[in-house]
Amino acid sequence: MICISIAEKTAEECIKALEGVELAEIRLDAMDIDASDIEKIFSMPAKLIATYRPGKCNDEKRHMALLKAIDSGASFVDIELEAGEDYRKVLVKHAKSKGCKVIISHHDFKGTPCRAELEKIVNNCFESGADIAKIACKVDSDADNARLLGLLDSGKQIIVIGMGEKGRITRLAAPLLGSPFTFAAPERGKETAEGQMTADEMKKVYGVLE
């Protein structure tokens, strides 16, 4: 399944972008919204992932926004593996009490670690409460792609993403090898990560493969 990554500035733009969409990631870190806006967005009928990456706001504001998203009907919440233990535990507990699945994510913007290190990271994600582990690494070679995709032979719910132009193949191949979904931009110019394809581009490739 293709998950549309949406990073619109306002709630109105976000809701418009969700028209006809089954699954989407809402990048709260890219938005200028309040609690009532979060409630409107996550009350939409689509399956939505609440994501609030660090950097723009402090952890308290991120924490409150994600809790509100969970309360408002988010199907998934994405929590960074590197987040503080108290921050993570409260979100995981609250999500599970509301039937919201937990994605514990790890991003390596410098490179792709060795297989043993990747497996350790995956295990840490599940030990931290993940229903789904998400591993995104900068890819510089075919071997990097192979190591990431090789994680999918574990039988666990894992999303792997090769960041960068070289890693595009992982975005296409991962769902065919067991990943629950992959991420795509709603249209060209609205990518939320380097190497991200549009949903239409991915659908065309999958259509050929079928």
C-alpha cells in the first residue's frame, strides 16, 4: 500500500489533500496548526499516521500534539527511537490504549550501517513498543539497498526506506517484499524526503509489474 506523505501548512490545505486518500502520513512538524485543527484532520475517514519530527518545536509541544492526534482518531503514531524514554513511553502507552498502532522510527542521514547494527536497531524498535519498525537510511550503493531490503526476511512488520536518489528502489521494492506500506509524495514538488517518488509514479510502476 502507498502512504501519501502530506506536509501542507494549514488544516484546510491538509484536509483538501486528503480527498480520495486511503492512507496518509500527516507531517505535523511542517504545519502551523492548533489543537482544534489537529482534531479536524485526524477525524477524517482516512487511515492517518501522526508524525512530528524534532527540530522545529520543543518536545513538550510535539508530545501534546501527538497525544491530541491519537485522541482524535490517528490510526498510527510515529515516534523516534532516539526520543527520550519518558516521552516515548507515555505516547506508546496512550496509543495502545486507544487502538492506535505504534511506529518506532530510526533515521540515519549519513549512511546505512552494517547488517548486525541494522538488526540491533530493529530489535530496539520493537523492545521500545513498536507494532511496526521504520528504518530509513541514506543509501550510497546497491549493497546499502540490499542490506535494507534484507531486513524484510525476519517476518516482522518493518518499513525500510533508502533515502536519496540511489535508494529509490527500496521505496518500490519494500512493499513487494513484506513492508506494510511505502511513502510517496502527493505530487511533484511536494516531496518530504530526498528520493521520494509521487504516488502516481509508483502506481504506474506497480501497474507494469502486475
